[in-house]
Amino acid sequence: MAACAALWSTAGIFIKVLPWNPLLIAGTRSLIASIFLLAWLRKPRFTWSFAQVAAGVLNAVTMMLFVYANKATTSANAILLQYSTPVITAIAGALILRERPKLEEVLAFVFVVIGIGVFFIGNEGLGGGSLWGNIAAASTGLTFGLYFVFMRMQKDGSPLESILLGHWITAAITLPAALFFPAPVVTPLSILAILALGILQVGLASVFFAWGIKRVTAVQAVLVSVIEPVLNPLWVFLFIGELPGHTALVGGFIIVVAVTTASVVSARRKAERQSRSAPIS
């Protein structure tokens, strides 16, 4: 899950060097990712179960809402408003999956909220942007949170097909809509950027996500994914030179420590439980 979040976080750096409209970026990225996933799966298994279809639809809706939010409101709003996701996943996971959050996860939630708050101190907060853009950004918290739950419901199956379905839906909707925008400027750099977005940022990330979600609870998965907005400005700084503010660094540190501590405690708890249940030879 950490590897997945790290790959997700590269979106900022690749999109910054890609002078295309957001619909074309989203659609082309999903088209490339779907080709990558088809090559990886070879023979995808579509059961058309409720969980498989629901996860695919939620994935597509999240990607399209997030693209619209980034166009209609500030980037800070789009990211900040999305991070009701851990709370949504915790509630839905408890109700649907019966995976109740552990004490260390609840405490991590608290520090993640504090860290995100500190992360955006000195930013423009929720100022700027349109009302509908802010609503779209907030809605991604709901859709993304439920996406984790329905992916976790497929822990005994193959959740990668849900991601493939989500990319097909996204490409089918956004690419025709992108025809109403000016033609993109195609350069070697833009080709490399869109290939990196499709193959690495969402393609390979999907493989890690599908593997990880079968082995950790929905709550653990979403907690680890919160390191994405922490790493995003790091890549931008390393490759473009945009230095994050001091408050962003402090907030990011709080989030990483909270998520890491909760993950380590949960892993130790699981190891102790397994050692107690292991037969004595």
C-alpha cells in the first residue's frame, strides 16, 4: 500500500509538465493504464459481482470528480476536502465488512487530521474556487472511502478487475468530452509524461493496491494511502524546485509518523496473535 501511495503521489510532477486539458489527461491516462493492466492480467476474470462493479464505478467517479475539482477549485481545496476518506472508510468498513478500527488506528486518525490541518496552514484554506468545485472535491472523500471498502470485499477474489473496469469507464466518458477542447500539444516530454501517468502512476500502482488490499484491512489501507499528499510536494521540489513551506513539512512529518506507528503496532499485534495460535511442535 505504501508503494501504491508513493506512485499515486507522482501525479503532481507529471501533470505539471503536461500542458493538456484535464479531461484528456484523465482519459488518456486511463486508456494507457487499462492496456497495461490487460497485459498484466492476460485473462481478466469479470464476475460482475456487486462489489466488483461498485468498486469499478466508484474508482471512475472518484477520478472524474477529482479532475473536475482540480479545474473548478484550488489544488489545496481539492486535496484537503478529499481527506474525509479515512473516516468514511472506517465507518463503512465497520458497518459493511465488520472490520472495526483498532485503538492505534483511531489515534492515527486523530493525528492524521491534525497533520492535514497543519499541512495546509498558510495556504488559502477553503478560499477561492467555485462552490461546485468544492462540492466535487468533498464528494471524492465519500466515493474514494467507499472504493476502499468494496475493493476489500474482494479480498478472496481478484480486485484488479475492478480497477480495470474503472479505467474503461473513465476513458469512455472523458475522451469523447475532450474532443470539444483544443488539440493537445504533443512533444517528447508530454508523451513521456502521459506514459508515466498511465503505466506507473496508476497502472503499476493499481497492481500494488490490488495486492495490498487483500492483505490489510480497509482502514489500514486508507491510513497508509494518506502519505500520498505528503510525498506529492516532495517530488515537485526534487524535480522542479518548488520548496514546500515549513508548515507543510511539519504536517507531513506528523502524518508519516502517525501512519507508520499505527502500521507497526498493528503488525506487531498480528504477529503476537499468530505466535500464540501457532501449534507447539
